[in-house]
Amino acid sequence: MCYTHDVSTSRFAALRKRLAPLVLVIAGLALAHETCANEDRREVTVRFELGEGAPRVRELHVDLFVNGDAVSQLHRARTVGLAMGAPEMKSVLPGRDVELRIELAVDAADPAAADGRARRGVVTRRIHAEGGAVVSVPLADDIARLGAAPERE
């Protein structure tokens, strides 16, 4: 019997054909793991402290942004005759630096000046969130400012 090529080369070629798909799958899994691990997602709880003005808050709407992308939102409205309580939101964030855009609808601080309409305002806060953190956002001063400001037509 006559061989036209070296037997050792054919064994190497057979081994290469069997191992190449396995190496490709392992490389793909390693790449996927690196990509997911670098996503750096963390769960954060954000509490909104309304302070003494809590009974005057009619609505609270919060948009949470990370790197300019809206990640989460919260909307709370007061039930007639009841205070809103302490609103909080839990979110899984892809980054640490977070921007909160908070829209408030507040009753007037002076009942004599109240005309039944809510006074609205937008507040922006930036927070730095670590994984598992509970971040408090004080809004008492903003509620007092909105409640004291005259209604703009």
C-alpha cells in the first residue's frame, strides 16, 4: 500500500478538525461572559423624602436616566383625603451616575391662597448609586418653594 502523504500530518488534521469547533465555542462563551460582566448592573433603592410638606403633594412623577437613557420611572398620586406617604423606587441600573427628573404637583402652602389648582414644578437631581444602596432624595425645600410660589398662567 502506498501513502501519498505523511500519516502524522493526517492525524494532526483530524485532531484540528475535531478541536476547532470546541475552541470556537469556548472563545464565544468567554467573550459573552466578558461582555455581560462589564455591564456592571446594580440594584438601587431611591427614597423621596417629602418632609412636612407631604400632605400638600398631589403628584410625584420621576424619570430616572443613566447616560441620557431613560431607565425607570415612578408615578405616585395622592388619594383624596390621604397623604402620599414615603414614595420609593427600586431599579437595576447599568451605571453609577444617575439623573432624576422629578415633577411635582403641590397644593398652595397658604390655604387662603389656594384656588384648587396644583402648582407644578420640575426638579433635577444627580445621585451616585452603589450596588445595594438606599439613596435618600430630600424634596421638602422644593415642596415648600413650589407651595409658596404664585401660580404662573
